[in-house]
Amino acid sequence: MQRNAMIDGQSDKSDRFTKSRRRRIPMVAVLGAAFSLVAVVSSVAYFFLLYGAAITTENMLHDRTRRLVEDEVQRVRTLLDPVAEKIELLAVLVSAPHLQRTASDEIAEVLNLTVNRMPGVAIAEFYGSDGRVHRVIRASDGSTQYIEALQAEQSLPLLEAIDRRAGPKTLWGQPRWSSTAGQTVIDLGAPIYGADGSYVGTLVIALAISQLSDRTSDANSISNGASFIIVGHDKVLAHHRLNDPRGLGLSEQKPLPRIDEVEDAVLAAIWNEPAQNMWFDGDVRSLGHVAEMGGKKWLFVHRIVSGYGPDPWFVGRYFPIEEVTGALSNLAWGAIVGAGSLVFAFLLAVAISLKVGRLIGTITSAAKAIGRLQFGQVYYQPSRVSEIDDAGYSLDRARDALNWFGAYVPKSLIRRIMEAGEAGLVSRKQLVTVMFTDIVQFSQLTRNMPGDEVADLLNHHFTLLGACIERERGVVDKFIGDAVMAVWGGIGGLVGHADSAVRAALAIARALEDDDVARRHEGRPPIRVRIGIHSGPVVAGNIGSADRVNYTVVGDTVNVAQRLEQVAKEFMVTDEVVTVLVSTDTIAALKDPSLVAQFGGEPIVCQGKTGDDVVKCLKLSLPSRSVISHLED
């Protein structure tokens, strides 16, 4: 009565403690709320500071990109505009009165002068009104060759575009493939008029596009980038790949390569969907845009330039976005430095909060693991904070103690005690089913075995039996030498405890048969077992002294189950691995008809301990392996 009253008192205290815990707020939540308020205040200040820095930085970036694209355009104009001025000067020279249309030597001298004084010119030609053409060609070794023909080798679109009545005016043609020069060129023509104003001919120079690529790519001051000129929308006029255009398949039909043919994956992505960047809008205003290629963002800055042919030119440069924003992003650090001390304090507070929260989480995790009877988790985490280190060490020592506790107390029993609560430990009478097992001739089997082999044999045997018993919701009450006592229907009761006990016996029979097959292959004798099962009332509860108790069952039912196991030796056949005697009380309690069908014949009358007690039982007929599997299910 005193023990039951103590249990009831502890139960009431546990209920009150559980209810009071529901009104508490975790320390981590309190710390988190406090730090969150600090974070809100600091974030507002940080946001306005960073926003001002971002606006300033963005304006500076736009100014720099504008200068970059203007430099590219200026570089093109610096290369081409002087050429136009020189050809105008040459046109005046050719139209001088002393230079007659038939004076081939003078014309050749002017054309040679043009080629020699203009490094980028591949061909200089004079198309006379009489149908004759004078041509000076620059060879690959730098030498020149003069050719005079009666008729032009090919009709230039530029000649048709020049208005012979409009007066002196230079005109750029569209890029074309020149079979004479063996490369793509850009024509620049100027009409020539005599002293009387009559049309004399047209002076044409062909500028090699490789020279244009040389001039634009030489000025790259930003690494990992490239300059370019695109004609129309998809034809590349200048690019470092065109310094040596061999291998691009250029011809009269294809004088310029497409943007996807110059072996530059970044340039090929120039017209992709604009990507977003914190410093630039997708279109970078009117200067260009940011495109993404291969997981990296590139800034394209370009401008449309007209006046150098019928199609507009896109003159620009591309480079990694970091090349521009890297240096200017230092402006953002001004905002960060202003809030640096506050951020540091906040991070330190967060670190302390997380450390405390981690300790609480470890304790919670340990409690949950103990509740699940999992004692293998390591809880100790060394810390420089003495209180945290001591708490972790103490918790780990407690885990070790509980681990040993779990080794000596069946975990299935602990789970049922936890499910039933402390009230389930009150001693009371219950209807249960008890099983006893014993190894046949164990003493003879182990007489010549070393001690460690005997222990290994028993451990292996008990592991097989324990798994079968626990799978059928039984509890191993105790190990007695080579015998096992198991109970069904103890704490909390169990519906169908008789069925579970019989199924466990069938499972044990199957497990031992499988194990004996392996033992015979290894040349070892088989293990044979007797099993007795009886159902009836017992006293279940904590039995023991004030210092040590065991949850167990006592009563005649236990004695009868053990008696049936002993009597089973009289009915054991020589080649039988497992013999099971089940009392008629257990058979009467069976609910599964398929289990009842395993018992046949007349009941066996077994004498009790005193000789006056009589117990009727039947021998369990062990079916085939397939039937056993069906009955276990």
C-alpha cells in the first residue's frame, strides 16, 4: 500500500509539472525575440545607408561604362576617319591637270603611295571612265604589285552606289570578300572629276578587316573581355578571332562570320535575355545590357555607329561584370563599416544564443532518445564554457548508466511501463500466458566447451528466442541458466496473449531449425529445445526488496508452464528439434482457428508438483515451413 501510494503521489506531481511546463516560454525563444528587436533596428539603419551608397555607386558605374563605349567608338573613328580624309586628298591629287587619264605611271605612283602610307589598305584601285582599272595589291610579305587591266575583274556595289553627278564625296561600302586580297575587305571610294567638272573615274581603297580587328583588340585594358564590331545584327566585322580569319570559311557568299562562328561563346550570347544585377538594370540604360553565360554574368556595352556602310555597326566591348563593379563596390563597404560594430555585437549575441540553444537541443534530444530507449547517441560536446562542458559531461555519464540499465532490463518491458504509466506498476492479478524454454542435454552439449564458447552459444540462442518473443509482443521475464521465461499480457494487458505465445513458439521452432542447418554444415551438434506454455491468473507487479525490485509475475500459472516444459521430454521424438506442450487452458483461450487446428488427439494428463494437481495439455504439431510462415502472419 505504501509503495502504491508513493507511485500515485509521483503521478500527481508529474501531471502538475506537465501542466506548468505548458505555460513556459523556451529560453531560446526569449533570446531570439530580444535579438530580433535589435536586428530590426539595425537593419533599418543599414538599409538606408546601403541604399544611398548603392545609388551613388550605380551612377558611377554608368558613367564609367559610358566612357568605355565612347572609347571604343572613338577608336574606330580614329582608324577610319583619317583614311577617308586621305582618300579625299588623293582624289584631289589624281584629278590634278598634269595627271592625265592615260598617265599610267602617275596613277600607279599615287596608288603605291596609298598602299605604302596606309598600313591597313590591302588594295588601292582607280576605275577610269574609259573602263580601265589600275590596281596596286599589297602582298603577304609587304611588297606591292601594280596591275592595269582593260576591264574590272568584278563589279563593285560601291561603284554603282557612288553618285557621279553629286560632286566629290567619299562613300563606304559594305564588307565583301576579295579574291584578289584573299580576305574580307571594306571598300572606301571617292569619285574624281576633271578640271571641267566631268567625271574621270573612282578611286577605291580596300581596308582589310583583320587590321580593324587588330586596332580594336589591342586597346583592351580589362582582362577576360573583348572588343567587337557587329554589322547588322549577327555578322562580326571586328573581333580578336578575325586577326587570323583562316578556318572561318569566309567566301564571296559569306564575307563575314556569324556571331556564333567566331569561337566566342560569350559574344554569341549577346542578344540573350538580359540578366539582372544589383548594380545595373537589365538594359544598363542606353549603353548595353548584362547577359549571363555559363553561370557567369557579362556586361555588354555598345553603341550604334552609322556612316561606314549601308548597315549600322554595333561597336562595343564585353567583360565580366566583376571587372567594373569590383573596385566600385568598395563604396558599399562604407555603409557596412558604419554598422560594423552593431553587426559584430549582434553576431556575437546570436552565437551565444545558438550555443545555449544547442545545449538545450542536446538535452531535449537526449531526453527523446532515452524515451525511445536509444542509448547509443553521444551527448557530450566539449565546450570552453565550464557550465556547458559540465552539463554535457554529466549527461554523457548518465547515458552510460542508462545504457547499462538497458542491457539488464528488457527494453520491451520498459516501453510498456512508459506506455502504461507509473500506475501500471501497481501489483495486481492479471490473466497472462507464460512460456518456459529449455535446451535439451545442455550440460552434455557444453561439458567440453571453453567458457567463452559456452557464453557465445547462449548469447546467440537467447538472441534468436528473444527476437521471436518480442516480435509477438511478449516480454522476456528472465534468463535462468539455459532456460527462458517469457510472459504475454503483463503490463497493460494484451488481447490475444495466448495466440501471441503460440505464434512465438512456432517462430522459435522455425528459427532453431534454420540455425541447426547452419550448425550441421559447420560440423556442430544441433540445439534441441523443450517449450511449455500455460495461461492463467498471476500476480504481476514490482516484486523484490526495498533496494532492488523486478517487474515479474508469480503464481501457479508460472509453475505449471515450467512443469509442462519438463514433462515435454517424455514426448520428444529423437529427430525432433522443438517439442511444445500447451495446456488446454491456453488452447481454450486461442482466438485464431488456424492455431487451434494445430492441436489434435486426446489431452495429455500431467501431474502437478504435489501429485494432487492435474494439468491437461496437448502437443503442438509443428507444420511445414510454409505453413509456419502463414501462421506467424
